[in-house]
Amino acid sequence: MPLTVKKQGEKLVASIRGDIDHHSALALRNAIDEAISRFRSKTLVLDFSEVTFMDSSGVGLVLGRYRNICAYGGELELRGLSLRHMKIMKLSGIEKIAKIKGGEENVKAAK
Amino acid sequence: MLTKLNSERDALIENNLGLVHACAKRFKGKGIEYDDLFQAGCVGLVKASDSYDKSRGFAFSTYAVPAILGEIKRMFRDGGSIKIGRTQKEKAISLVRLRDELTKTKGEEPTVYELADYAGLSTFETAQLLNAVIPPMSLTVFDSAENERQMDLIGYDSRADMTDKLSLHTSIESLPEEEAKIIKLRYFSGMTQAQVAEILSLSQVQVSRKEKTILKKLRGII
Amino acid sequence: MLKPQNEMKLILKSHSVNEGFARVAVSAFAAQIDMTLEELSDIKTAVSEAVTNSIVHGYGRKIGNIYITCGIYDNNLIRIKIRDNGCGIEDIKKAMEPMYSSLGGDRAGLGFSVMECFTDKLKVYSKPGKGTSVILEKRVSIKC
Amino acid sequence: MLKPQNEMKLILKSHSVNEGFARVAVSAFAAQIDMTLEELSDIKTAVSEAVTNSIVHGYGRKIGNIYITCGIYDNNLIRIKIRDNGCGIEDIKKAMEPMYSSLGGDRAGLGFSVMECFTDKLKVYSKPGKGTSVILEKRVSIKC
Ligand SMILES: Nc1ncnc2c1ncn2[C@@H]1O[C@H](COP(=O)(O)OP(=O)(O)OP(=O)(O)O)[C@@H](O)[C@H]1O
Ligand SMILES: Nc1ncnc2c1ncn2[C@@H]1O[C@H](COP(=O)(O)OP(=O)(O)OP(=O)(O)O)[C@@H](O)[C@H]1O
Ligand SMILES: [Mg+2]
Ligand SMILES: [Mg+2]
């Protein structure tokens, strides 16, 4: 599974590797949701720094995990988004609800 | 009788070296030296001439070409069986690195043609490889170009072999706890500086600075 | 539309494992025009969206054929058509609105927006019960 | 022959620039089965020979379509068909003999021998004036 889930302090960090499309998103979703319910962390961090391809299925993956972590009263943080992936994310307005870290330049550059 | 047979066999070999050249030429530029391809092909030719039976009515080439190709094919096998994923990934990573280098030296992003040209690959192959992996390390702005290279050195470069890693391991024991932790997380767990910063409640800039000093120190020790 | 300089047609089954293959095949073909990696990724992303729609919406649980045509025209124009014989779209205008999705779950409703964002032209033809065609055009920069 | 688990069809023009694309497309599709790099390049090599023959011999100076079907079957069997509507082959047995070539120049007459050597099965069907089909089969080793 191209996914590593680690507990880092209070945070649950899920690092995704490889391509995120509709085909790969299903397994990623199940694994991340399983980790959310097991660890019950207040903060879910999704790390995209090793994602090689992403289309709108990646946005759906994020929105779905956002809904899920909200149900636990937690919050969502996104890391390592490249300029290109940020551009796609921003079509959904996700930056208004999730904390985006480590790519401030990208957030701005992606208009 | 035996000597006659031998001279017949020698003639067969000598007269058909052209077959070996024809076969070897077919596989030029695929990562094996022409001389080696030719050598392997000759082994096939010798085997074929040993077992060739004229009375069966086949032309010698019908018999020899599959034997020659078979030996040449074995050469490619003997490189060991490499799983696709890994080598493709390595190749792709070096392509992206090449792109970054070219971007730096030329001041603008190279096109796929230019990349292919530099890497000596076809454009189709290049496109396919880039599909396999485009490491976003180089696409993200937040990791400075410098520590990318540091990561490459220890993370990906196959020349940074195990002995380096092992000696690094023993030297780390002599470091203060926090410093040892930074190096372990960065180079043995393969984490990014941002990840390490998170764990140690430091800023990424602090991790970057500390890492540089520790590496200098380690180089002194090693 | 003039005749393409070169053209390929690809027929795939609507298995989701083929999404990745469709991206690779189209971008490998398109790469015979010289362009930057960014432009190549734009094409990949748009194709991925259209193919995924045919799989997810067009055919749903069924397995059907997806027809992809990719043509290379003068002045570095790439034209890609992705067609399915699936359920079709009732209201194309509504379907193309950002954040609209007829499916719940994890769909963001952004597929068409992404296609628009990463190409120069997007056309959608569809007939309910018959199928859907998406045409993507991208003109890549000419370098000397 | 049972139904394939997955299958793709590709239609190309007989421009020589498409040889490379055909190789890449087939190998990208075949790569969904786990195999070694050598096995993958065996497949590429064989496909390349067949496609080149359709371009060089089948169509010659004309430009026609080349039809490639690639199917993945149970037990890691890959089956590839390369078909053209070109001039066809009079004497298939003779054409398949090593070092036989109907064209002079740089052609060594090794194409069919290479296909045979790098696959597990090779079948050739042809009708003069109608066209040629080459079927290549390769069973790749299962690795754990
Ligand atoms: N090929 C198709 N066949 C049938 N309906 C389609 C097709 N493509 C798109 N649609 C319809 O258009 C809607 C919008 O598509 P779009 O790709 O923008 O969003 P989505 O697929 O629902 O979500 P996302 O692409 O973000 O995962 C879909 O929900 C679907 O109802
Ligand atoms: N698709 C085809 N259409 C018509 N004739 C063909 C086709 N494929 C092969 N042939 C005939 O079979 C002969 C042998 O083919 P083969 O590939 O073995 O050798 P070649 O193409 O002549 O030389 P090489 O492949 O070494 O460059 C050809 O010379 C040609 O006459
Ligand atoms: Mg969609
Ligand atoms: Mg040939």
C-alpha cells in the first residue's frame, strides 16, 4: 500500500505515495479511515510530498477525510502539495477549511 | 575422421560469422557492448555447428540463428532479474534530476525532447518514464534546492553504499541525543526535514541548519 | 477540422486499472510534439478526468468500452476525444458546473473544472442512454 | 482461447515514428502483470519487429492502419496480435526462415527469428493482397 500512517505527537500523519486517481483512491480512503477511527487523533495530516499524480479524485479523498475527521471533532492539515496539486485542490476551496502547511508560496502562487 | 570433422566444423564457424554479426547488430545500443554481444553470439554459433546434421536437409542458418539469438538473449538475462518498478523509478528520478539541472543551467525548463536527447532515450520512452514517477520533491518549492541534493546523496544514490551507511551508524552513537535523532530520522527513516521538525518541535529552518552542522561534524569523525 | 499529421485510436475496457494506462498511452503519443513536462502533465490530468468519468458515471457497475482518439495537428495542436457508450448526461450545463456531482461519496464534482483548467478547449456531447463524448484540445508552446 | 481479464486495442498509422509508441503502449499495458524488466523488454522487442514489418513490408510506401490487440489472460499469459491490411505474404514458411528477406538493403531477415526467440509462441496468418496478422504469446514468470 502506497501509504504510511504514523502518529507524530498528537497528530496522525498519513503520507501518500504515487498516483492518486479513482483507481487508487479507494484503497487509500479505506486505510486512512481505518487509521482515523483507530487512533482518534484530533489532527489528521495528509502529506502529499511523494504524490506523483493527482486528479480530482485526490480532492474527493481530502474532502471525504475532512468530513470524517470533523465527525470526531478534529481538524485537517495538508502538507507537501506541489504547485500543480495545489491548483487542483484550490478549485474546491479546501484551503478555507484545512490548514495548509509547508507550501505557503504554493498557496499564493496557485491564485 | 575426427580431424576431418573438426575442420568441417571450423569451416562452418568461419563461414558463418556473418550470422553472428547480423544478430548482434540487432541488439546494439541496448546496454550491452557490441563485442560482448558478438562473443555470446559466437558461443551460440559454436554450439550450433557442433550439433548440426547436414543430412537432415536444413540450411545451417535455420539451425544457427535461433542458437545465436538464444545466447544473446541470455546475456540480457544474466544481468539478474530486476523488477520493473524499481529500475523505472530510478531512471525516472534521474530524468527529473536532469530536468532540474538543465533548468538551472539554462534558466528555463527543458522540453521533453531536450530531456530525451540528453538522456539518450526516445521521446516515447521518456514520456513513459516520467509517467512512472515525477518525484514532487523537485516540484515543491518549500524544500530548498540544497537539501534536496543532500537527500539524493544518501537517499537515492546507489553509490552511497552500505559501508558508508554503516560507518555513519557507528559515528552517530557518539553524537548528542537530539543530533543523533535528526540524522536517524532523516537518513535512516527517510523523512523530510519538515517531518523531522514536526517530531522534534523545531522549525524546518532549524532542522536544516542543525543537519548541516551535524553532517560537517560527522564527516570529521568518519 | 483539418486532417491530423498523426493519429492513434485506443479502445479500453472500463476497468479502473486502465485509468493509469490511458494517461500513459495518451501522453506518450502526445510527446511526439515537443513540450514541457508541465504541459504533458496537463494533458495527463485532463485525460484522467474524462476516462474516470466514463468508468464511474458512464458505465458504473457495468464494464464497457472506452474509445480514445488522439490526433496531432498543425501548429502544435493536440486533440483528444474520449467517448463511451454509457448512460449519458441529462443536463450537460449543470454537469459542468464546479462542485456538481450526481454521485455522493468522495466525488468532488470537479472533473470538468479540472479539464477546463488544464486544456485550451473542452467540448462535451452526450445523449442520455446513448453515451458521452468529451473533446479536449491543447495547443502547446512552440520552442525553437 | 478464454476471455481475457483485461484487453486493449490500438490503431496506429504506419508512420515509422509510431514504432516507438507501439512498443511503449504495449509494454505499459502489459506491465500491469508483475514481471521482470527483461520479460518486458522481450515483449517490446517482439512487438517492435512485428510493427516494423507491417510498416516496411505490409504497407511499403503507402500509409495504412496497424491494429494491435493486447490481452492479459489467466496464469500471466500475454497475447498480442499485430495486424495490417497490407500486401500480405506469399510463402509464410519461407518468410519465417532465418536470414530470408524479400527486401535488400539493411534488412537482415531476422525479424521473425527474433520474435520466435523472445516469445513463447508465434503464429503468422497472411493472405496476399489482404494483409498479415502476427500473434505473439508470452507467459511471464510469477514472482512472489
Ligand atoms: N461520461 C459520463 N457519463 C455519464 N455522466 C457523466 C459523465 N461524465 C460526467 N458525467 C456527469 O457529470 C457530473 C460532473 O462530472 P465531474 O467530473 O465534473 O464530477 P464528478 O465526476 O461527479 O466528481 P469528480 O470528478 O470530482 O470526482 C458527474 O457527477 C456525472 O453526473
Ligand atoms: N506484415 C508483413 N506484410 C508483408 N510481408 C511481410 C510482413 N512481415 C514479414 N513479411 C515478409 O517476411 C519477410 C521476413 O520478415 P523478417 O522480419 O523476418 O525479415 P525482414 O523484415 O525482411 O528483415 P529484418 O526484420 O531483419 O529487418 C520479409 O522480408 C517480408 O517479405
Ligand atoms: Mg469526474
Ligand atoms: Mg522484419
